[in-house]
Amino acid sequence: MKAMVYRGGDLGNGFEVKEIKRPIPKEHQILVKVNYSSLNNVDYERFKGKKLSLFARATLLFGGKGKILGGEVSGQVEAVGEQVQNFKKGDEVFGQTLGFMAFGAWAEYALLEEKQTVLKPSYLSYEEAAVLASASKTAIGALCTGQLQSGQSVLIYGASGGVGHLLVCYAKALGASITGVCSQRNLKMATDLGCDRVIDYQHDDFEKAAGKDDLILAVNGHVDLKILKAHLKKDGILVGVGASYLPASFLQSFFSKRVRYFSYFLKPRAAYYNEMQMLVMKKEIKPFIDKVYPITQVSQAIQYVMNEHPQGKIALRIHF
């Protein structure tokens, strides 16, 4: 099969198409013929300048030279392991790939664990299904960490991004009052998703515009947690979401029980997967796709994500 393989170096020559052996599913695994995949920060953090963050170094440790990147897929079941009971050849599915950081999706075929695989409902396109698995479970886990209840208020800083826009969807499904913080060009999108109030971080004075909330969710390192903490209600909770917030939120959590952190890689609970399945079946989630790139233009897709801060997610069409 053909695969897009990470070859090291800078973004300009960081990938190459190679012919490799098609994987064989083990007892509880599923082999999927991949139609679409996605782009997550675990795939492109390594390209953000010469001084790499701890998270970027971790991605290189688990997904270094010669690895196939990408952690989410949608497609059709090609083969199943001997112990797989709930899927058969030809089923339309989506899910998360194998491993601690979930790599291996940018290829004609990819392996998934049965427990990380979901039947694709007809209301979702393959592009939409491909961007759901990791980001949706991160969003669910963050809301569970923040203990959001119906009727409470939540502020989501980064409400239009890949994880942020799904946080809005899930918080709305829970019956929360939502304030979304994003750039001016994304205000309408945040409102359409379900935000009751929106704040333009580029032009509004956040200190004056933000009120007090039961829960504040900060996505992927865009603002200092100390600034957000001042806008919590008396018993409110602040959650730093994503690996970029891990050092700061982990440190502050020692001094305050009101500050927490969440990264799906560190807390991959089965309950988040089950909740995601339930919401998908209820049609309470529909991800927003900013652009679709062919896998052969993955470098351009990464450049776009790093430079433009896209709305929602980027999908990759797997066709060589």
C-alpha cells in the first residue's frame, strides 16, 4: 500500500510517499480502507520553529522518522481480527488509530482497535466523520473534568478551533449557557454553533467583556491561565485543554483545586468514547470542516493551520 511517511527535517521536505506492506489486523483489531483523515496538533507541532516544546519533542519520540502520522480515519472495513464481533467487511466506520499518540492514518489502509471504532451514521460525510474521533473525546473529557452541569455557565476560550467548536456543541447539548471567545472572523461561526455570547479577543477588552462563569475551558495555550482564573465564580473550575497547557495547568493545580488540566493522551477513558458514540447517534454533533486537502498536499495543509488558525477542522483526502 502507499503511505505518506514522515522523513524528518523542515516542513518543505518533511514527507514522502512510500510503498509499504499492508498491515494485518490482530485479534481485536480492524483494518480500514481509508477515505479521509485529519490534521491535529500532534501531527504538526514539530514544525513550529527551531525551539521545540516538550509536547513537540514527545511527538517526535513516538512519531519520528519513518513513521506514518495521522490519528483519525474514516472509510470501509477491509478485514477484521478473529475476536472482532461488532464489525464486518464493508461497514462504513470512523475512529482513532493505534498507539499512545495515535499515528498511522495517512495511508491507504490503517489499523484500529475494535473499541476505538464507530459505525458511521448516514448524516455524517466521510470528511466529517474523519475529524471526530480524537477531538470529540478531548472535548468530552474536558467537560467531564470541569464537571459541567445543565444550567451552568461556561466560557470557552478558542471556541472556533478544532476542539473548541466541539466543546461548544457538547456544552449546548448539556444545556449550559455559553460564552465563546474567538477572533472577529469567527464570531458568526461561534454564534451559529450555539454560543449565547461571543467575545472578540482581537478587539474587545476581555477583562471588561468577560463575566464570572462556573467553568472556563482554555484550549491549546492561547491565553495565560492566571487571566482566566480571575473570571471564575466562587466555586468555579478552570480547565487547561490540550498538551500546550499541561505544564502551566499541572503546576497551578498543586496550589488550587479549581485549576485542572485535560489531555486525551494522558486520560484516555472508555467513558469518553461511549459518550461520543451516544452523541453521534443522537445527531447532536456535526463537526465544522474549514478545508479539505489531498494527502499529497499535507505540507500545504499544515502551513495553512499554523498561519491562519482555521475554523473547526482540516480534513485530508487519502488518495495517492
